[in-house]
Amino acid sequence: MKEALVSDTKLDHRPLYEVKANLFKGLAHPLRVRILEVLADAEETSVTDLLVDSGLEASHLSQHLSVLRRHHLVVSERKASQVFYRLAYPQIADLLAVARVLLVEILETTQQQLVSTVDLPPVGRPAVASSTEAAAK
Amino acid sequence: MKEALVSDTKLDHRPLYEVKANLFKGLAHPLRVRILEVLADAEETSVTDLLVDSGLEASHLSQHLSVLRRHHLVVSERKASQVFYRLAYPQIADLLAVARVLLVEILETTQQQLVSTVDLPPVGRPAVASSTEAAAK
DNA sequence: TCATGACTTTATAAATCCATCATATCGCAG
DNA sequence: CTGCGATATGATGGATTTATAAAGTCATGA
């Protein structure tokens, strides 16, 4: 069973699907995804560069970086008065890439469905139906 | 730029990293990961089977399935009085697999770090320091 | 030591998610 | 049509996350 992997680990008895969900929680914010993508494109990135990219206030960015650290997704290194971040594991970039592939598929499919709906002849109030559809996602 | 992909899409102008984060939100609950994993192992699965596997009350499971449907992660099909679910895209299984690889790496590394800490000679109150370390994750 | 730039932590209100229960809907058989 | 099994939806309070600003810490140069 999948839990067996984690059960054998000395200090953490949570099922793997629970640990996975926790990982996804760490990824479940736009800015944190953005940060990871920027980090995936460079060896390491200074907080200053991340601040410029994100347009955030320093404390706001730091809060998100803290979440990423806590989830073991990034590691930081201080060099004098500057701090640099990098991805903790190369597999994180893999995960983001696979997610992208999936999303491309989802977006293509759902857009096709929207187009199909739009091509249908009017039934009642098509304008309302179409805005309901858009609101669903 | 990455946003260009989504910007060209007719109805959805959100940056891709935002759409990705939304995808991860759909995945950010243990039971929803579990459900997807069960679905990944079969062609299709009845709600009844999912109820047995999860041990949930019907309405609780249904709420989670609703989230998965809304995120386009599963599709449902009613056959008489029973409803069957399956993964909406095969790439979802890929995503879960990559996440697993990443987690294995993370868990191995963090466990090694814990072991290294335990091997250190006592400094002050090792018992307290060790429980602080465990609480950190 | 002090001032300052760089970055982190603390604190807190608002927003969102989760757990749970009540109710509604769908399909089938009698 | 009614009853019932199967499943979905609505509602709501508690828990967690997010957004934001204030305060704190670290490193450096004068």
C-alpha cells in the first residue's frame, strides 16, 4: 500500500496522500508559483530580484518565501546583506512543467467546449448561459 | 512570456502561474488526492466504491468530488442509480507521480537531517531541541 | 556606536477552506 | 404515484490562509 512508504519512515506516520496534499498547499498561491518559476530559471535569485519581479512589498514577499521554506521547496543563503534563494530540489521544476502540460490540456479542452456552446443555436437566453459558463471557471 | 499562452486564450486572461495555483488548490486536500489516486488505478470508479475506500459520509465525499469536478480534474457519468467517476485527463496521474518522486526526495533529505541532528552531542537541553525540530515539520 | 539597507518576524483582520448536517434531486421498482 | 437507494446541493460555524502593516534582526560602513 502507498502508506507503507511513509509508515516505515521513523518520525512521520501520515499517509503519503496527506503529505502530497500538504505539498500542494505550499503551491496553492499564485505568487508562490511565480516565485518557484523564477527560481527554476536561474541558479539562484536574490530577494531583491524577486521583489522587482513580483512588485510586492518586502514583508509580503518574505511571508511567501517563509511558506516555501517551511514546505522545503526553497533554500536560502545569506551573502553579506543580501539573501539568495534557489529551488530545494530539481524535481520541483519537473512538477511545475507537468502541471503546465496538464493545464494546457485542460484549457484547450474547456475552450473547445465553450466554443461548441457558443456555436449552438440560441436557446432561451444564450448570453446569460454563456456568462454562467464563464463564471464556472 | 508564460502569460502569453493564456493571454491569447479568448475568455481567460489570468496569468498561467495563477491558473496553476488554482489547480494546486484543487489538489490541496488529502481526501481529494486520495480520490484521484484511486481513480488513477482504475478505468472508472463508482461513488459507492469511493465511499467504502474513504469511509466518508456520502455528502462529505460529494462535496470533495464537486471541487474536483469544478477544477476539471474528474468527470462523472451516471448509469441508472449509480454514478461513476474517472480522471478527466491522464496527465493528472503524471502529476501525482511526479509529486510522489519529489516527496520521496524531500522526505529522505529531511529525515537524514533529523538523524544528523540526533547524532549531535547534547547541547543544553537536547530533548527540547529535538522536539522543536519535530514540531517544525 | 549609530544609521541604513536588506530581509524576516509578529500581529491581525478579511477571505477562503473545511467539516458537518440538513435538504434536495435522480433513477428505479412496485 | 410512492418509497427508497444513491448522490448532489445548500447552509453554516470553525479552522486555516491571505493581505497588510508594524516591529525586529542582520550586515555594513562611517
